[in-house]
Amino acid sequence: ADYIARLVEASHPEAAAAPAVVRDYVTYGASPRAGLALAEAARAQALLAGRPTAGFEDVQAVAEAVLNHRLILNYRARLDRVDSRQVVAGLLSAVRPVDLDLPNEVRLEEPRP
């Protein structure tokens, strides 16, 4: 839930956590309902994969489908030929699934394709 909330928050250009791609190309970010839709879609993704609960990889798998029509891009995005899929990809790469400093011995594994 925290990861989803941070993704939605970072989708707003005025947010401190917004990556450059969002600040440069987004006029209006995702609404709180987008967070609810993202959580439900991630649960469905996990269920289809045979898992009882959703994980970070499920959120990442459905984020483009859920968020791409919920981001309102600015005219600069159009001029630079940037679409919402690229913005969502930038958002996913900028927002870490776990938002805390981990000891050096602990490594986060990247999701497998």
C-alpha cells in the first residue's frame, strides 16, 4: 500500500518525490482513485499468477495499464514525442519499492521479466 501511495504521489509534478520525467511532462498526476485501481489490478494480477497476495512485481506489471490514461501530459510532452507509457516507465524506475535505507548486506532483487 505504501508503494502504491508513493507512486501516486510521485505522479504529481509539484511533489517533492516527482522524478524529472513527471516534472517535465505531466500537468495533472494520478488521483487517489488511481491508487485504489492500482491495488485492485495488482491483486488480480497476483491471483492470475497463482499467488494469494500482491507484491511489488504485480503493481509494476499493471501500472502502465492503470496509470497511462490517468496522467494528463503537457504540451511539451507532445512536442518531445513523450507518451504516458514512457512517463509511467520513468515513474516506476524512480520510485523504489521499499522506501528505507537498508544495510549493505541486504540487496533488493530486481523483478524477473
